[in-house]
Amino acid sequence: RYADVDPRRCGADAAATALTHFQKHWRRGDPVVVRGVEGERVGCWTPAAVTAAITDRSVDVIDCASGERKSVGVEAFFQGFNAPGDEMLKVKDWPSEDDFKQKLPRHYADFVRMLPFQPYTNPVDGPLNLSCRLPKEWVPPDLGPKSYVAYGREAQRGMGDSVTRLHQDMSDAVNVLLHVEPR
């Protein structure tokens, strides 16, 4: 399925209704959940596809049980989704904004296209996205995208935390769940 708010998919009337609903909640600072957000490149967000596309050889991870930070091979990290081990690992803010565009250009383009409410969320040319209106001579803030990748096992529940805890960001944020594997 594609985004329930994409006028190309759901029609202009439904998209306009969804946008009005979003604006009402956005003004109040309420979180908004949009279902059905999906890119056009089916399967590009699987661990195997990201591993094949990225040029990095290693990635800095956090061991969720101990809090220890260490470097592991990208392929080894993503194999953890399919080959359960003893560790529960996560990666935060990877790759950085500039690196995301350079190292995963197709993924970056797919991510930007799938964002709901494009006038507000498109980081390139969203007419209502204030970061797009900053003077060119200013150093732009790092608004992402950033990926948070984590895996864990049911048996490891309580031994660490492989999720991002509730927190407050310095700016509005869009979080998109791109891949889930059942266990």
C-alpha cells in the first residue's frame, strides 16, 4: 500500500481531507500517525538490500544490554536480523544526512518521495517546510534523514533496550517504520 495521504494514490479529495486533519493536530503539537507510507522501490529497505547498497565496511553499534559502543562489519550487523545471536544491537543516526544522500542515493530519493504531507515534510522543496526557506548562506541544520536500526529477540526482553525511547527533538520529526521481520 502507498500513503493514505498521497493524492496520486488516494485522490485529491481524500488527500485534502487528510491534510486538513493533519494541520489541526500539527497546530496543537499533537503526534500524528499516518498508515500505509511506502516507497516506490519495493524491497529496498530489507537488511539484504541495504547491505548490498551501502559502501561502508563497518558501522558503529550499541550493545543494548551493556551500553557498550563498538564497530562491527555492516554485513555482520545486518545478518543479525536473520541469524539470531546472543547480542542485541542497534545503530543510531546512520549514515549521517550528507552520507545518506551520497552513500544510499536511491534510498534517499525513495524516502523523500514517501514522506506524507509533502508541503511540510519534503526537505528539498516543501513550500511549508521552513528549513527549505533558510538563506543559502546559512549553515542548514541537520534534519536527516537518519536511520535507527535495531534488532532483538523476545527471549532478550528486559535485558536491554533495542528501541528508541520517548524523547523530545529540537525540531518536528517524521518517523517512518520501514522494515519489520516477525520472530
